[in-house]
Amino acid sequence: MKKELRQLHIASMVTLIVLWTATAWAASIAFGEELARIPLLSILMTVILSTVLGATALLHAMIDEYKEHDKIERLWLFVASRMLSSNAAGLIAFAIIESWDIPTGYKAGAIMLAAFGGTWTIQRALTFFSNKYAPEPIK
């Protein structure tokens, strides 16, 4: 009986791995096709807007940091984290609002606001969506 259960377990695991691999492959094709439909110029403009507003936010953060501490510890890390968070927030905003039927100027404004907010924007959005869709803590 133990041998049959072991064989059933192995067969189940192999089936699960094969099904999971096929599902993941199919999902990546569908996701890749959707991403391929986004014009490269739109993504490039989003990155440019996010970078410009990220640099603006970075300069403001540097002024605040110098006022508070008279120096910036690990400047390269400070700059990299601010710029990457601004670019990520801008790209996330672009991904969310791309499906909305709103004028281009408003889309650009939303991307710029998200990029200026950087990590703050991402944290607030995560808090909002987690409270809305998963209000009970997962235990």
C-alpha cells in the first residue's frame, strides 16, 4: 500500500509540474502579446517623464536631508533608491491608467504625480488596494 501511495504521489507531482509549466508558458505568451501592443514611444515617454520628475523629487529630498543632517550618508544609494522608485511609480501609473479612456494630458499628469511621489505613492497605493481587497489580515 505504501508503494502505491508513493507512486500516486510521484505521478501527482509530475502532473502538477507539467500542468503548471504549460499554464505558465501560456500565460507568458498572452502577457507578452499584450505588452508587445504597447507602443514603445509611450513607454519611452513614461520613462522620460518619470526620470525628470524623479530628479526633481530627488533634489527636494537632498535639500531636506542636508537641512536635517548636514550630509547624505551613502549618496549613491540615496540617489538610486529615489530614482528607481520614481521610475517604478511612473511605470505603474502608466500601466494602470493605460486602459482608461482619458485624455493624454491627464495621463501624463498622473504619471508625473506618481513619479514625483515615488515610494510614497507606491506605499499608499498598496495600502489602499490591500485595505480594499484584503481587509482582513492573512494569518
